[in-house]
Amino acid sequence: MEKEKFYITTAIAYASRKPHIGNTYEIILTDAIARYKKMRGYDVYFMTGTDEHGQKIENIAKEEGIAPKEYVDRVAGTIRGIWDCMSCKYDKFIRTTDDYHEKAVQHIFKKLYDQGDIYKSEYEGWYCEPCESFFTETQVVDGKCPDCGRPVQRMHEEAYFFKMSKYADRLMQYIEDHPGFIEPDQRRKEMVNNFLKPGLQDLCVSRTSFKWGVPVTFDDKHVIYVWIDALSNYITGVGYDTEGTSDLYKKEWPADVHIIGKDIARFHVIYWPIILMALGEPLPKKVFCHPWLLSGVDKMSKSRGNVMYADDLASVFTVDGVRNYVLAEMPYQQDGSITPENLVARYNSDLANNLGNLVNRTLAMTGKYFGGIVPDCTEENDVDRDLREFCEGAWEKMKEQMDTFHVADAIDTVFSVFRRANKYIDETAPWVLAKDEANKARLGTVMYRLLESIRFGALMLAPFLPETSENILKQLNTEETEVAYGRLVSGRPIGEAKVLFARLDEKETLEKLEALSAPKKPVVPKPEDTEEEIGIEEFGKVELRCAKVLTAEPVPKAKKLLKLTVDLGYEERQVVSGIAKYYKPEDLIGKKIALVCNLKPAKLCGVDSNGMILASSDADGTIRVLFLDEAAEPGSRIH
């Protein structure tokens, strides 16, 4: 039987900076939902990515003295690295600088213009650069953005506008006819009462005051603004194009759910549905607007100095420790909170005490009483039955909670299984049973029930803490993955017992976190006095030339090496470089680099290398390739 499809997306992250833990919560949440759906047998397609155009990025890149594309390449790599670090298994990572996306967006813009939904006029009003949003006189609060609270600036420029009001009534009717379209219901009420009922203004969809964007094909003074560019990723990423759509698009669209933050609800439940209506495409089935993860009681921001990063936290609490915290601490509708003290407390209570201690002592008792062999289960009394029924009920409860996106409640339900198993130990007292050989059969039943409850709970845990779930199943030495009670096979040896989570000392841990958040000043070692000076003649013997990277790929069985084909203008060469840890192949293609051309050829891991790339190496060993000006010609001499 063909699996039912499930297409789920995050909002694409804005590639202006490294995402903090509040931003990262969304990808973890979406990953947990996607894993759960796969577990239930759905054919899941999970897409995330980066939004890479706009005035803010153009300005930041200018300040750093680099091209906007170089800047977003770097930040997109950082974002993807954090998503991967958090064990998030997505199917597609879209970038709005991808060629296919830009072309599709241009076609979308032209189609909407040709059918009269977009027209040219002039914009005059207030603009917030950090939010990339326009506001009316009545929306601005004391000269500041109503969303982020930062100062707005007066803007006047020629622009194209989308006729939002043309579709407002149709959208209102759709929302009324589809009560589950916007969740939680609080967000639906906000959108209807605050934006739709007062009446929609036409939306500015192009800009002339900056150039870093997708050009309007028929008016090169304009670039397509974020609302059409970024929002269209949900369809372009699965193959939508006005000139013909792919089989993947026909299969996946409409999306089953967009997972987004509550701060961008307006764009996703008003602007995006109206754009789709104008295109004649179906609307997503659901938009789930999750709340914010606050730092204590405040919104997380660099200016407040309260930012925490997921990779830093994972170095202290493990990846699953971070996943557990953010999933458990974010309510369905209200904002969640993160503090160093609460991180330690939840790690110790949930992971070290409840789960880790349960697994450790159960496996230890199995080793001590049954030589590490899963014993037979020969009976079921009232206490046993209560444990089984609790586990089975928890699985049904978790499914209901996950199907309605009550994820914090669902992960608590999983941990209730482990709490109930710990209670079962107190109720049955295996150490007392072990004192009398006559109780051997009863002891075997008790230990089997404990091992099976752990297996059952570990499978329920898989969407939330995948690595921990896998580790528990390895320690149980079971490949039985059906969430049905009683499937653990008796007579088989358990695996090697290992500590899942060691209890953390609060004082030491808080000191580690404080050190991680302290400003880091790069340490550059002073050159050794013994460095030998050379003359200009000797330096002149080194032939440095500009080379353009044509292809890049990993060297098999060599984690550090990439094999590049470079264009020197007069010839192409193959070069092997130890930069694989710091650069993905796709990040290098098309870049201009400095190449030592007259270096004696060498073999690295059996692959020929004819040259050497120039790069810097920081005190911690981080390698940064020296990229040249984009205007440099391949083969030109570097002096």
C-alpha cells in the first residue's frame, strides 16, 4: 500500500547572523514532528533553508568589505552546520540564492504582473530595516517598529505593489471554512481581528534602494522584495515554476504544515495564502505558529547580551540534552523560557535521574541476577498489568498530542513511562526477590517487564531524542522497533551497559556556560624569532596565480581532503587540499583562489595534486581559504 505523503517545512532562516537557541528551536521542533510522522508510516518530505536577500545583508556585507554572496555563503554554512549539529534530518535545504529558485521567483512575479495583480507606484512611509517591514503612521509606536522596538526610517521610493485587498474577502472566507488552517487558535483570532477585519493595504513587493535581490526581469531598477522571494521557497523547493511544475511538486503540494514563529504569522497566513490564490495554487493545509523561547522573561537578542547558541549548549548538555530542554519547555501556545539554572535542573531530573538511572540499574540487575540474559516473562499480576496498561495508554496519548502539535505534552508523556518504570522497581523490589531462589520466576518476570518498558519508552522517545533512543536500544541489544508491548525477545543477551547521562554539578556547569558566553578574542601566536628571512629574489621563485574552482569533491577515505579542478586560464589542473572540514564542495565552485603553480606535483591519499591553495590557519587550527576579487582573471599573476 502506498504511503500517505506528509510535506512539512520550517520558515527559512534569515542569513544575516548565526542563529541563537530561540531560532534553533524551530528546526528541532519540526524535526521531532517529521520523525514522528515517519515513525507512523508517512512518506515525509521535510524542507528547511535560508532567506539570503535584502538590504540588511547588503549593508552587513558592505561593512565587512565582501560581496553579499560571499557573506551569505558563510552564514548559510553556519546555519546548516547548527541544524546538522542538532541531529535534524531534513530532505531539502533550499537557499534563495539557488538559481532555480531565483528563476522561478522571476516567473511568479511576471505572471502576477501580467494578470494585473501587481502594479507600479511609489511608496512613502516608515520602514524597519532589521525586520525588513513597512509600517503605516498608525502602526509605528513612538518612532519605533511595533514588532522589534527598534527605530524606523522614513522611506520614499518607486515600487511595485501587490493588490492584497482584491483577495482579502476570499481569504477571510477560507479561514472561516477551514478552522484548523491557523493554529493555535489565538493566532487565528489575532490575524483576523488585527489585520483582515480592519482592511488590507496593498503590499510593496519590489525595492529600488538596494541591489541585493532577485532582479525584476522587465524593470532592472527593481529587485523582488522578500514577501514574494522568500515565501515562494515552499513551492519552488519542490519544483514549482509557472512554466511547468515537477512531479515532486504534484506529489507534495499543498504542504501539510508550515512550522513558523508567531512573529511572522502575518506573512504566512495573510500574504502567502493570497499570493497562492493569485497563482491559482492550493493553500497549505495548516500553518502552526509556535511561541518564542525567552531568555528568562526577555526576548533573546545580542543587544540585551542574553543570547545562547545551540552548539555551545550542546558542548555542555549534549545534543539530546538541548533537544529535550527546548521541546519540553515550550508550551503549545505560551512563550517558553530558558535559563542556565533550569537547563541544569531539567538535565539532571529528566535525563540523569529519571531515564539514565533507570536504564543503568535495570541493566545492572539483569547482569547480576540473570547473567545479562533477558529472562522469561511467565506471569502477569495486577502490578504488572498496571505497568503494561500505563505504557500502552501513554503511547496512545502521545500520538494524540503529537497529531495536534502539543509537543511539550508529548515528550512529558514519554518520560512518564520512565517514571512509571521507576515506580515499578519500588513496587516489586527485585533485590528482595533475588534473596530467595523460590522467587526466581517472579524475579524474571519483573526484570523482563522493566527491560520491555525501557524498550517501549525508548521507541516513543525516538522522535525527540534520536541518539539517546538508539543508544538505549543498543544497550538492550534489540532490533525490535514496533511500539507494541511485550515484543522484547527472551533468552537473548543484553548489550554493553553505558552511562547515558552523568549528573551535572550546578556550580561547575554554570561556570562553563558563563565562559562560553564571554566575548572571545582571537589569540594570534607571535611568530618565532627563528623564522628565516628571505629576499625578494627567493620570493619571486614562487609562482602565484589566480585560479577559478570548476569542480570540487571529497577524496574517498580521506575526511580532511577535497579534490578540486581549477581553471588557470591557459589550462585546467587538479589540486588536493586539506580543507574538507571547513568547506563544503558546493561552497567553493566558482570561487577565485590563489594557487602556488610551480610546486612539485605530489600524491595525497593516492590522488595527484598539482599545486597548493593559499589559506590562513588560526590558533585553533581553523582554516580559511584566501579568496580573490571576483573580477580577477584566471591565470593572472599574483605579485
